[in-house]
Amino acid sequence: MDFFKAFDKVKTTFGKIDVPVNDGHFAVQVNLTDDDCNGIFYIEMKDNQLFVEPYDYFDNNAVITTALKDFTSILTGKLKAADAAASGKITISGDADRLIDFLNSIKQKKTRSAAKKTAAKAVKEAEKKVEKTAEKIADKAAEISVSAKTVKKAVKKSAKPAAKKLEKKVEKAAEKIADKAETAVKTAAEKLAVAQKMADAKKAEPEKKSNTKKSTKDK
């Protein structure tokens, strides 16, 4: 990669980030140290605008010397400017504090595609949560259904012996009632027979007396 391709990459990266600009003026010269794409370009904030051009800037506020990869990492937020300076990945001359503040103020733009991806990801996560919740509810419902069936079986099982006991009690009670009824019928029949005999005996007494009187007169 030559310098101009490297510069285009940096400028494209600046188009994807939010750089806060103000009424003041601040200019930074960047020296790329890569063997294949070494060169100089500048970043200037002026009149609320940002300029990135492939030239040197003599009247600058700060100079940063670094490799393309490290500078791109700082712009994309993968590497903090202070950490890069502390580790020697960048060298700063001039107003270092203001330069580091400037680099730290850079934020990534949320593009529509990124927003769509974020929304799609959120939707998928929500769908997964809903699916898991639905599965839990289904499992719980299945457990309740199984419990209900178990209870039904248990009730039926416990009801059978109780029903048999009741049936036996009813049968015994019916037998007792039948026996009592039979005894009552027999007793009534016997009493009726005795009463009939007594009635027949009373009926026969007048006839016997009249026959006795007739036999006396004949004598």
C-alpha cells in the first residue's frame, strides 16, 4: 500500500466518525512511519469544519508520529490515545494534552446499517427470550397436566375400595331388610291363621248348641 492509498483509508475513516469541532482553530500534522506508505498529512479544525489533506502543516499545534495501523485503531476507538502514547505506539510533540483530548473526543457514527443490525440483533434476542419463556410455560403446563392425570388416577383408585365397601354395606342392609320383611310376613301369616281358626271356632259354637237342643227335645 502506497501513501495515497493509506491517506484515502484515513480520510474514509474520518468520514465514518463524529469529530466535535468548535469556533477555535486546531491543526495536527500526522507523520506515518510505515515503510510502504510513509508520508505526511494534516488534520485541521477551522470555522466549525474539519479538513483532512495530504500535505504538511508548518504552523501546527501538535505533531503525531505513528504507524497507519495504530492511528486507524485510535480513530476507530480500538486503541486509546493515552495508552498508545504511554506504550510508545505514537509520539507527540507540541500541545500533547489538547491532541489527546481531541483524539479521545472522536466517536463512531451510528450508520443506518449499523442501527438496522443492532435492531435486528435486539429482535433476535427478544425472540429467543420469548421462545424460552414459551418453552418454560409449555413445560409447566405439561407438568400440571401430568399432575392432574395423576390426581385423577389416584382419586379413581382410592374411590374404588370406598365404593366397594359402600356396596357391601348396602347389600348387607338390604339383606337385613329382606330378612326382617320375610319374618314380618311369616309372623303376620301365622297371626292370620290363628285368627282364622278362632273365627271358625266361634262360628261353629252356635251350630253345636242348636244341635244339642234338638236332641234334648226329641228325647
